[in-house]
Amino acid sequence: MPDPLVNDPRVILIDLLRHALASVAPEEADMPIMLERPRSAAHGDFATNLAMQLAKRVKTNPRELAARLLAELPVSAWVKKAEIAGGFLNFTMDSLAKAGAVRAALEAGDGYGRSTAGGGRKVLLEFVSANPTGPLHVGHGRGAAYGASLADLLAFAGWDVTREYYVNDAGRQMDILTLSTWLRYLGLRGIEVDLPPNAYQGDYVRKMAARLAENQGSRYVRAAAEVLADAPGLPAPEREDAAARNEREAHLDALIANGKKLLGEDWHGVHSYVLAEQLSDGRGDLEEFGVYFDVWFSEKALFDTGLVARSVTRLEEAGHIYLQDGAKWFRSSNFGDEKDRVAQRENGLYTYFASDIAYHLNKYERGFERIINIWGADHHGYIPRVKGALRALNLEAERLDVALVQFAVLYRGGQKVSMSTRSGEFVTLRELRHEVGNDACRFFYVLRKADQHLDFDLDLAKSQSNENPVYYIQYAHARIASVFREWGGSTGDLKTADLACFSERELALASEIARFPEVVEAAAQDFSPHQVAFYLKDLATGFHAWYNAERILVADEALRNARLALAAATRQTIKNGMNILGVSCPDSM
């Protein structure tokens, strides 16, 4: 029978149904019992398809089974009405059950809504992982907000979460940034070498070069003729054909090769300097945004430990690698990819794909039961080749989930904001945060499902109006704080308040509070923190409607305490939900 101390009506109902199920079909007593909230209030507070699920197993009419379950359902003061609707059982809860969520929120405090669904299982969440070649931009911001919120959501739902940033510190892009900074440095030292159009052009490169010149003097100065030695010429700027693009890449690669030759070990010094500068900038930007990582994983470490070579060798020994034109190709087309992929080039260098295979192998070797990658939507085609490599390595590809994040488009005054210019400047995450604030950034970024297009309205995000959802929710929290400042009592005294005097409006708000644990579990299961954002909007709407209709600090002590308890439970639920999303809850606005 249900524990009378339990305040969660779902737990009560499941216990009641479990008792009925044991009587009706003892052999199926352990089958899962699912509850959902009907779309229409006329159909009660909860519904279950248990009879329909049971009918499939015992091959009996669902309505007949529903009637038998209903007949065996123990009597409970929590259940006001139970009825059959087709093969469903619908339940209307007593006001005691609806008000129970208020007491549950007050008793659990910051833990209200916390779930054990994750079972303490280890999950690795890798997100952002932007190349450290420049400031984070607004696109990275959405991935950061989504990843951080999802990590906090999963932790709240009982998972053991590790947050990881994969640092691409071993690839060609870092060589291009190193070259770009060095060429700007040479210019500051009086050595003029034109920066290639496909190098990094941003002002941040000039700033790094200026610091390099200030700290290192003439240490890295080399003659322009040496820098340009044997480099193929650049095509005319107006040429945009494939051949022209290849010529520009060849020119860039020649300058990189010359730089490595001319600087020797000093090339690594410049490389390390620009990497440290960009990682420090990115880390600082993210931490100011409330986004933290447990692990910063170096791509270079995969090469230093020999894991990249070992991964390709394992694939080769398993028969999944073949030689063609001197290169080693992975048979990814055998695993659902559109074509095979190069793992090691004819010059002996491994591809980015090879290091990615090694990185994922490392994730599995670290013992994570669930692995989640958060990638930009443009990486959709990359999923089958990575999962194919995992299957080729005899790893459970099903343990890997990839969540795709669409780009965010900024609007100001109803007009689309230009995100970048030909000079290499773009709207950075830091600029966006400074314009609208961290709270609006974090909330607006997760206000839509991650794989859906997001229009970010800058004017709305800055407005102090009911149309701004983050302001609307924060205002509800601030209103409650104002009431408690006026009252001056202790919230601890409200845990024993008599909630039997609740009106239908108050019971409706209590029922909304009761939904929070359900929202947490569903959102965690679907990797969808936007569900928490939607829920908080609904909760704030319910609170504002009640607040505008009723006075909380009335003369009647019992009624006042009951209403204060409801307000305190609402405030606690808002706070817990906003914490998941990384948004603050000010006590005054």
C-alpha cells in the first residue's frame, strides 16, 4: 500500500496500480507502469495505458482488463475518481494529492525535482570543442548553452556527468593561425609579407602579434624572400573556381612549410603561444557564461600516446583498411557511409578522421556507459562514418548519441544582423553577452529544440516586458521574494501549513508545481532542456494569474500560511528549473 508520507501523486498511483496488477495478472506484476497527463482536464489528472499494454501480453480485451484493474484498485484518499476511457484508465486526484507537491517542494528544497532515473551511470558529454583559432562566436554560444544545460539536467536526473572540451591542437588550422600571427608579427617588425586571403584575418590576430613583438622582440624575424621562397603565386582575387581555391591552399601550405623550416623549434614556440592565448580567451569567455568543463582533452595527446596509430592498426588488422594510391582508406561505405574515407594520407600523415576515431576509442576505454557528442548541424554527415568506425572496432555504437545544434540567427529591429565580414570579424559570444546579458543568452539559446532553427531577437531579449520569457519568469521569482520580505517570517514554519483551504486556482498552481519532476525526467530522456524552459514559462504564467487574482498576506493566519507555502513552493521550483538552465533568479527587479 502507498506510504502516507509520500507526496508524489505519481508514486501513489503507480503503487496502487501495481497492487491491482498483482491481483489481475500476477505473472506480469513487474511490467512497467507509465502515467501521462491528459491534454484535457476533463479527462482527469493522470491516465495510463496499462490495460492496453497488458492486453498484448495476456491476449485479452483491453477494456475488460481496465475494468478488472479498476475493480482491484485499492481505495485511496488521494484518488477522487477513477474511470475507464476506451482502454485507458483516467484518474482525478483529490485536493490532498494536488497540494502534496507544495509540501514536497518545501521539504526537498534545492533537491525538489531531482531524479534517480540516471542510476548514477557515467555519461560523457562533449560540447563546444571549437577550434582554438579565434574568439567564440554566437554559433558556439548556442552549443555551449545547450551542452551546459543538458549536462546539468542529466546530473539533476541522476547521471554521473563528465563535461569535456576536445581541443583541436594538432591540426592544420592551428598551423594556419600560427602562420597568420607570425606574418602579422613580421609586419610589425618591418618585414612586409601579404597575409594570404585564406589565413586568419581577424583583429585578434593583430593583437596576438603585437604582444608577440613586444615580448619577443626580433627573435622570430626572417627575411620576406625566405618566407615566400618557392611558394606558388596566388590567383586573381576575383577567381572563385576550384582550381583557384586549390592554388590558394597550396600557397598557404608552402608558407607554413617555410615557417616551420625557418623557425625550427621556435615555430612550436609561436604555436604554443597562440594556442595558449586562444584557449585562455575561450575558457574565460565560457566561464563568464557559466559554462565549465571537467576535462580539456588534447587532440595532440592522441598522437603523443600512439592511440591514433593503434586505432588505424586495429582497423587494418580487422580487414577494414585498404591501400589505394599510397593512402590507407577505411571501408566506411560498408557501415552506412556514402563513401570510403582516408585514414592516413600517402605522405604518412593521419587525417582528422583518424584522430577522431582514436578519440572515440579513448572515450570507450575510459568506461563511460553513455557518450554524447554535441555537434553543429553541418556535421550530420559525419555521424555514420564515426559510428561505422566504432562498429568496425567491435564497440557498441549504440552507446554514442549525437545531438545536433542548428545555428542561431540574430535579429535587431526586425532586421537580420550580419554575422561576419570579409575582414574576418564576426559577432562574438562575448559581444552578445555584453549586449543582452548572460541570463537572456542562456535562456534564449535553449528556448527551442537544439536541432531547430533559432531566431534570436536581441530587442526582445533586452526588454523588461511580459513578452520576454526570461524576464517574465525572473519577475515571478522577484515578486515572491518581495512578499516574503513584507511578511518577515520563516519559510520553515510553512512546511506544516494546512493546505486544505486551497481554491481551485491554487490547486491548479500546485498541480503545475507537481509536474516539475515529470518534466525533468522527460527532458533528460529526450536530451531536451527546452522542455524545462517551456515548463517554467507555464509555471510563471500560472503564478502571475494567481498573484493578480488573490492577496497572499491576508488576515486569516491559516489561509495566509497556506498561500505563503504555495508561493514558497513556486519560488523553489522556479529556482531549481532556472539553475538547470544556468539562469539566475534575482530577488528584486
